[in-house]
Amino acid sequence: MTGRIVVVTGTGTGVGKTIATAALTVRELGNGSVVVVKPVQTGMGPGWGETADVSVIHTLTGCDVLELTTLDDPLAPDTAARLRGVSIPPIAEYADRIRALAEGHDCVLVEGAGGLLVRLDTDGGTLLDLAADLAAEVVVVVSAGLGTLNHTELTVQALRGRGVEPAGLVVGSWPVEPGLAETCNLEDLPVVAGLPVIAVVPAGAGALDPATFRDRAPSWFSAPAPLG
């Protein structure tokens, strides 16, 4: 058995990628065995007070998780590695480990770090390189507010430029009281990207208790706006 590989990227940092990955995990758990992989996690050194993304996902979903490389400082992975003078694996090694996981699971969800072109190794390799190497499905997590149309279109164009057609968009944090920009963006995102919005995750979803999160997450995929 070789399972599907789904790469989750964002249009930038802070768009809700981790919680969106958790929601995708809940959906995939209904179809079989799932493992969530974080190739590189930064900001885990003493004094930074960061919580590993995979820990958040495990708490919310109960899914198996795996972190491949951990770096101290909250910086882009290649910068964090160079700052401390440490070696980190190249993209090809991450790809091999993810393929091995896919042999034993129905789905491997791979959460990136920051945006699509953030360098994950010190050789210039990016999440885009990893997705192309794996021939993975790609889901793009986007913000709801001003600027999202430009950031989304740039990300989608970069994927298509490498022959990777994204599966769809996820709005990572939909406000309780959306304004004019958010409402219009929800209509315009599919137009500018040429992709469906497959889920809309409500703001604050990560603060739900795990049972409530697992109960509500499927509804975020079945309606054009979150049901709360």
C-alpha cells in the first residue's frame, strides 16, 4: 500500500496553516490511517516559548505526528541552521522519509514552514521543491483579509510554474464578524486562483477542546462559510 501525500503550504506566516492541517487531518482520519509530518520546526530553543506545530495537531486530532528536524530560533530554517552552525538534511532526504511513511499509511499530511518558497535546507531547497519531488497533492492555506488575493495568486502561479496543480484553497481563519474585504475575498479567491475554496476555518478554532474540534471540523469543509 502506498498512501496519498498531501502537502499543506501557506501564502505566508500566520495564516492558520497548523489549524488548517489539523482540520484536514480530521477529515482524512475518516478515510483511513493518517500521519502528520513537519519536515522542519523552528523556534524550539530555550526562552522562545514556542509550541511545536505537530504537538498542537496531535492534541486536537489524536493523530500520529512526526517532526523531522528541530531548530532553536524562530527564523527561516536555513537561517536558523546557519546561525547555530548546524547541519540539516537536504530536501531529497525529507522526500525519502515521507515516501517511506506513505508505504504504511493511507495519507501523509506534510505541513510546511511559512510560505511556499521558504528555504527548508541550506542548499536552497524549498517546500515547492519537496512537493514537486513527491508529486504530492498541495493545499494552499490563505488569509481572509486584504492582500490575500495577491499572495494567493503568486503562490498558485509558483506551483503551476513547476507543474504542480494545487488541489484547492483553505481560508485559515475566518473572522467572527467579517468585513467587506473578507466577504468579497471569499467570492474572489476562486476566481483569481482558478481553484475551489475547499474549507473555511473559523477564527479561534485552535482553542476548541479536542472533542469539539473533531466534531466541528468536518462542517468547515461542507459549507461556504463556517457554521461555528
